Amino acid sequence: MIVDLKLGREDGLEIVNMANKKDIKTKFIALTSSSRKDDFLRAQQAGVDGYMLKEAFAEDILYAFRVVARGKKFFDPEMLQCAREAEDELKDLTPREKDVLSELSRGLSNIQIAERLYISENTVKKHISSIFSKLGLSHRLEAAVFVNNTINIGH
């Protein structure tokens, strides 16, 4: 099934989500004009099998259909580059900073993070300061948005 992300007032990914909830076995390709990283990430989280920009050459779109029909995933190379850049931003974080960032993105307080990770609240504060510095962030909400727009926070 080909879906667009923008269907007037509707979100095309809702179709994908509904099909997944009902366990309908369908392959989905998002064919869209949106090259926004957050739209691409949302599409991946919804479980689309392909993501192509409408501005792509017709041959590339047909190739994507053939790849998906064979059971593989196909994502527009431009969007994959965007996703890699987001992952590269995390490479400077230590594994423990990634743990703290993950908990921070869930809206936990410093005390709650300390308890979950078995470290002191002061250590949490130091990690948060380091994370903000490395990622160019200034507050907790920015950190949560950053994590939600990044494909994989795993180590």
C-alpha cells in the first residue's frame, strides 16, 4: 500500500498504525514530499517498509517497490543520510551518558534517574551538564525532543 504522510487533515501513518494493530499483513511505502527528519523517524517507528520522496526519479520509485515486494526495506538515500547524521551526534556520549539521556527523555527527575541507575544525584547532574555541552542543548525539553528525533539511542 502506498501512503502519503499528509492526507489533508489526516496523517497517513495512522493507516499504517491501524493495520499493524489489527495484524493486517500489508507492506507500506510512504511516498511523500516531506523530507523532515521527524516525519521519516515517525514513519520508521510506524513500521513502513519503504520511504520515498515524491521528487525522486520514477525509476528509483519503481525500484523501491520491487525491493519492498521482495520482502526488503527501502528508504530514500537522502533520508538515510539524515538518520545517520542524527546517530553520529550521539557518538561522543559515553554509555552512562546515553543511559542518563534515555531516562531524562522519559521525563524523570534527577533523583529518579539516580535511583534507577544506582548513582548519586550529583553524578546525574554532572552527566546532564556534559550531555548538554556535547549535544549543544540548553534544557531538559530539548533533550527529550532530541532523543525522540534520533533513531537509536542504544550503545
